[in-house]
Amino acid sequence: MAKKVLIIGTGMGGLATALRLATQGYQVEMVEKHHQAGGRLNQIKDQGFTFDVGPSFFSMSYEFEELFKSCGVANPLQFNKLDPLYAVWFAHRDKPYKVYTDLDKLAGEFADIEPDFRRKVRGYLDQAKLLFHDTEYRIVKRNYSGLLDYGMALSRVPLRHAPLLLRSMWKELGRHFNSQDVKVIFSLVAFFLGATPFDTPAVYSLLNYTELEHDGYWNVQGGMYRIVEEMVRLLEAKGVQIRYNTEIVGMRATGDNIEGFVDKQGNIYRADVYVCNGDAASFRGQMLHRKKFTEEKLDAMDWTLAPFTLYLGVRGKIEGLHHHSYFLGSNFNEYASNIFKTSVAPEQPYYYVNVSSKSNPGSAPEGCENLFVLCPVPDLRYKADWSDSQALADRIIADLSSRCGYDIKANLITQTILNPVDWAKMFNLYKGSGLGLAHGLNQVGGLRPANQDELFANLFYVGASTVPGTGLPITVISSKLATDKIAHAYPAA
């Protein structure tokens, strides 16, 4: 008889793990707190507008191709490559920089501020390319049996990359470029993942390689939530049952074995194997009451940004806005150094804007635009009171209106605000951290919470805060790593 697996949570990691396990012959059941699947990869509908709740684009599209191919199904999604990748607006400039994967076109954008940019960026990306491919399988796409195993894996990475462990990303950028604007733009890939380039190790320059050269950025025809809809359809075809409106609040265990998880109504869900698609660190503390993951110790860890998000349905077409845009001030160093640990909302906020109606017209009524705005803000460890949410939203809307030359407030049809308190409650995010544990050197690889529990042998983890890390394609890799461990320890039949 096939072994049964219970997966708690239907985020990208949980859905991908379910598809892999069901393909291998496991009986899979999923429980989900909300009325629909997706976790942070979700959807809001209001007055004819459709908004992606969280991710609005992704890199490493080939990881999705690997997932579907390994499960014996054709990719049901149509991916659209972004070109340009995004636009960056600075307060000191009247027009944005456009960031292209074509390095000649990109050099044209920076011709006035970074002489000989083409040669400089080629050297920077060549170094990042070597690092990416030297670590892809040695460090990222593999499981670890313990710290010794992780140490052995690190020893196999060529020594030429060692200096990148000792420098920050900002210092590394300074070795290649002189322009403040260029360094800031190349820092955004870290900043909007919830870390400052002054604290982020230079090894994360490999992210610039993934965006500019290796695979670029992509979105999905029909909206990002199409990923979830198609995954659910495939799972249903394989007999996977998803129980919605089911929040897990407790568990039953004997010795080193989980016997079941309990929902709010007292129902017990039993299986041979369990997979947690919640946060791998806070779940250990809040559900399993581990001493290593008490609130005090969780607070001492490094977490990614807390999101403050707006979902704006706007009457009229905003010609001055691109599909993806970043709006920044002129004080990046000061702003980035302070924003994550302050107790007040920013007066001059930095933020990202996605207008999915530019490429998916069906996401807004005819003649309208749907705007998703993300502003990185302090998490609930530093700023617990978000009663000023509307004031921050108004500042963002006023600033955006001024910069793009369109009165958004006067044409606002619908507005939804989600602050860190909302994100924490909706998706069980620790203190509102949007992307889980950060990626400092003490929280990567074998130093992240493991994807197999330390005490309960039949409990596994998938998602952002376990190996290998955060981001949609990375959680797809996470699902493969978790599936491999489960198949080795608990064969399907």
C-alpha cells in the first residue's frame, strides 16, 4: 500500500512537493489555512481588478521546466520574458534608467555616468558567472547530512571565490563601477529581497548574473496566479486532496515519530510522512516548542524585509509607468542602512511598482490599470504598531503620482492595504518577514534550518526558510531536495 504524505500549506514549495510525490506513487493530502491555494503566490479580486498578492516575476525559469518534465507532464504555462527587465526612477532624475539584458543597450543607458561600462560589466558578470556555476550543484542543489557534510561541500568550491566571502556586495560593486546610480541599481536585487548590500556578502553578485545574463526575468501569461491554478489542476488529476479553511494548531507525537497534526476544530490528520510548507524556523519554535527556536532566539536571527503592499485599481491608462519599476530617493546608503531596523515608517519611501495590466489586459477593466506596490519596511520586531498604514499609503500614492505625471488618488477605484501585521496573520510569517530567513553566511546552505526535522524522523520541511533559500525557483529546488530525502527514508511502497 502506498505511503501517505500530509503536506501543511499550499505555497509554491508545498504544491511542487505534492506533484513530485504524487508522481512517484505516494498518496498525498494537503491542508491549507485559506480558502484557496498559493500562500504568498496568491490573488486578490476586487471590482473587476485582479492583483497578484506577492511575486510578480521570477528568474531561473528552467526550474519550472525541470519540475514539470520530472513529473511527466507538459509545462501548462506560457512564460513571457521581460524586456526591459525593469525601470529605475531616482529622485534626482526626470526619467528612469531602463535595465536591459542586452549589454550594449544597457551601456547606452549608463553612457553619461559610467564610462567604459560595457567592459566593466563584462568583467563583473564573468566573475559572477563562475561563482554561480561553481556553487550551483556543489552548494545550492543538494542536501546535507550535517555541518561536516556542509563543510566538505564548501571545501570543493574553488578558492578563487574566497575573497567574495570577506567583502560586502556594495564593496564588490565599488571595485567594478564608479557611479553611485549603477551601484544602487545592481544592489536592488538584494535590497528588495530584504537585505542591504552593505550587509550582504559579495557572493550574491551571482544574482546580477541570473537577472542580466543567465536567464533574465519572466512572468506568466494570464497572471502569476496561473502557476497555482495549473498546479492545483495537475494535483487533482493525480488524486491529491486539498482541504481548505483548515488551520493546523497542534500535533501528536510518540518518541521520534509524528502521529498526526490537529486543526482548530480538533480534527486529527494522520499520515506516514509529514511535510511543513510553513516557515521552517518559526514552525519549530511555535508548533514544536524547540528551545533552539524560542521567540528570543528567533528574534536574534536575520530575517528578510517586511512587506507593506498596496493594490490599487485606477481609472485611466498611466503611460508614464512601465510594467516593473523601482522608485528611489537620492539617499540610498542612509536609507538602506536604517530602514529595516527603525520604529517608524519612512517619510520618503522607496518602493517597487508592478502594473500587470500592461501585459495582461484582462487583469483590469477596459481603460484601467491595476497597480501592485511593494515598500520594504521594518518588521514587527522593530515596528509593531501599523495604525499609520493609511498615512504611508497616501505618501506613496502622492509620490508616485508626482513622478509618473498622473493623479492616481483622483482616479482611484479600489484600494487594498496589507501591512506587516496583515502579512503575518494571513501567511503565518514570523514577525511579518515577507521572505523568511535572510541569506547571511550564517544562514545559508547547511546552516539554514534543515529540511528533515532533528527529532521527528518523519517530518520534513520545504520552502523559503529551509534549504536552499527564498524565491520562487529556489523553492521549486527545495521541493526536489525534500522529495529526494523522503523517497530515500520512506519509499512510496
